[in-house]
Amino acid sequence: MTEFKTIKEILKEESRSKGLNVQKLSELTGIAPRYIKALMENDISQMPPSPYVKGYLENISKILEIDFEPLWQEYKKESELKTSGAKDTLPLNRYAPKSFNKKTLFITILVLVVLVILLPKISSFIGKPSIEITSPPSDQFHTSQDTFILEGKIDNPQDKLSINSGEVVVNSDGTFKQSVVLSEPGCRNDYDFTVKRFLGSSVTVRRTICYDFYSTNNNSSSSTGIPGGIPAPTSTVPISSSSNIINY
């Protein structure tokens, strides 16, 4: 290109020599037909901001096999391109990656740290508790003693433990011990161990202690000779003395 021509003249001549119309040139460059038509008609008022136009002219120059720089300089000359102003800046691209937000990252990390710290503690407030009863060791246990020690352990010392609706003190390691008096002979001493978690469910386990009251008393009776343990009275036979006999 040895002489300067207008944008309109350059684009029309080169397009014609390549056999390209507005529509075909639009398909090859990816530029909207209305912008190509505006360039060919020298209608600068219909063009987008200058950074877009520069990119359009670069694509067009590649397809038409012409030098880009003279084309761009001619456009600036004809449009009296301003180097400042709102129209000379690229609009926001909604598809472009978002800028890195340090504040958002800090909040995200903070939330994760809090979750890691609180997660083990959350399980102590929700979920299903558990209890292990070591004394009595079975669902139904026999004893001849009128007092008995209830013992066991719960998995979370913060859970509430009650035996027959009476609250029981739990040690820091989850163990507990409660002394009870067996007032009912036979298998009529039922004890319900109930563990309740603060925001979770509750678990109840029943143990029955059979108080062998009669066995205890029988053992006591056999040692004394009669029921009740009262010593049997001893009988004495008076001995006659010959000195007390009077002969007539």
C-alpha cells in the first residue's frame, strides 16, 4: 500500500479483490456485520470504544492480508480518537476471571478453622449417647446383700445420667457409682439407667437385682437353731442328793 487511502476505500478495495462481502468477512473475523458495514461506510459514530476497534482492524487486516498499523493510524486520524474518556475504556467483561479478593479468602479460611475446632465438640451435644453398666453385670442379678453398688461408664461426661429418675453425679472420665438399698425381696428391684444428650436422643437400660432375702434369713436361722436367730433355751434336770432324803 504505497499511498494513504481512507478506511472506507481500503476495506472496500481489498474486500472486493478477495471476493468477500460484509457477511462473509463477518464470519471470517467474528466481528458483527454492523461494525464491518460501519467501517466500510466510514460511519465512526456506530463503532464501539477504540480498544475494540483496534482489535477489529487487526483481525480484518489478517484476513485481507494488509498491514495493520497504517490501517489503524488512518482510523485514528479519521475518528479524531481521544485518548481519555469513558468511551475509550473497555467495558467489564462478565466472562473474565474475577479479581482475587483477599477479604473473601480470609473469611473462608476463618470459617474452615472454626469448623475444624468446633466439629469434635458438636458431637458432644448431638447424636446418640452410650452407657456401659459393669455392676450389676447382667440384666438380672442375684444377691443376698441388702445394699448394692451400681457402677458403670458413659462415653460423654457432659451427658445427663439418671437412675430411676434420680440424677447421678458422673466423674470427669465418665464413670459413675451409686449405692442403693434393696427393699424388695425377690426380683422386684428394677433400676432404669437413662443417659440424655443435650441436643440429641436418650438411651435407657434396665437392670433387675434379685434380693435373696429368705436365703439370708435361713443362713442366720441355721446358726442359731430356730428361725429368727433366737438361741434355743437349754433344759436342766435337777439332781437328787442323798443327804436330802429322810428315813422314818
